[in-house]
Amino acid sequence: MIMLCGLLVNPKATVASMGILIQTTSLVYVFPSSLSLGVSTRVGNELGANRPAKARTCMIVSLFCAVGLGMAAMVFTTSMRHQWGRFFTDDQEILNLTAIALPIVGLCELGNCPQTTGCGVLRGCARPTVGANINLSSFYLVGMPVAIALGFVVKMGFAGLWFGLLAAQATCAGLMLFVLCKTDWNAQAQKAKELTNASSSSSVNKFITKGEECNKNINSYHNNDLEKIVIAGENDELGKIREQSSSFETDPLITPTTNKHNNNVN
């Protein structure tokens, strides 16, 4: 979007306004992102506990909350379109562009909040690839061509780029809702059971392998200790024998047999 803004008639003003709007969307995105993380964990827990009906209920409740967040964001951006830009700049041209685009940003958030929450539901179902494919196709196969067409072909300028983003958000939210409505929650619960069994069996195998390695290490350690004890015992016995022999040789009361024999001969 920023690169496309640089190709418009007044690139300095459009890029500056785009920076303000990106900061605004980042601020608003905190709320659906938090909801997405929460519902992802909750859906995963319910499926892991083999409660598919509760997982489906969590999905429905979270989507209603997401719609409420989107409407709140739309009301905020629409009502503050003439005042919000003044927190960042006093340039009148930038303020005019920001005021034109902020209502469109609100409409984008009306689609962004549900689709972000839907991505969290898909993560909880262990299907993040589906959400990634939906986002990729919506933004780059739908949103980008529409933005280029409206911004440069139809000559709508800065607003045309944001209408392209609106088309991407609407497509993404529609596809996400379609996938979630077609989800077989009983099958997802069975899939979660298979995944948990596979992970538990692999962890048990790793534990057994580590136990066998520990036993081998302990046995080798004991064998080494026994060898050291035997060698130390043999060394002690040899030392005692040598001490006894040396004591016999140095004892003056004991006369060697060779000296006694020589005296008799003499």
C-alpha cells in the first residue's frame, strides 16, 4: 500500500496519511487479535476434551464479539475522522486525506475483526494452513488488483487503494465464515484425539528411551566401580606381601640360611 501511495499524484501527503492510518489500524487490531488468541485456546481445549458442541458455541460467541468490535471500530473511525489526524500533524492536505480514508478504514475493520477471530478458531482446530491460504488469496489475488484498478485506472486515487483493501477484507471474512460454517466439529474432536494420542505415545517412547540410556549409564558406572575396587584390593594385597618380605629381610633376629652354612664350613 505504501509503495502504491508513492505512485499517486501527491506522494508526500498520501504516504504521510497512510502512516497515520496504519497506526490507527494497528491500534484497533489489538482487540480482535486478543480475541483470536483467546478463542484459539478455548476451542483447542474443548476439542481436546471431546466436547465439539462447546467448541462450536465458543466459535459462535467469539464471532458475535468480533462483529461488535468491528462496529465499535467503525463508529470510532467515522466519528473521529476530522479530529484523529490532528494528533499527528497540522498539515491540511494530510488531514483531508485522512478524513476521507478513515470511514473506509472503519468498514475494513468491520470485516477484519471477524476474519481475525476466524483465524483463531482455525488455529484451535489445528488448521492454520486454511486460514493462511484464505488471507493470502484474499489480499493478493483480490485486494491488490482491485486497489490498482480503482486507484490508477478509475482514477480514484488514495481512496481507491483503501477500497481495494476493503474488498480484500470482505472476501477474507466471507471465505472464513463459509469455512467455519462447513466445519464438522465431531470430526475435529476425533482429529484432536488422534493428535493427542500420537503426541502422548511419542513422549512415552522418548521417556522409555531415556530410561534405557540411564540404565546403561548406571550399569557402566557400577562396572567401572567394581573394576576399580578389584584393582585396589589387588594392589593392597601386593603391598602387604612386599611389606612382610621387607620386614623379614631387615629383622636382626632372623639370620639368613646362607650365612649359617658358610660358618659351618669354616
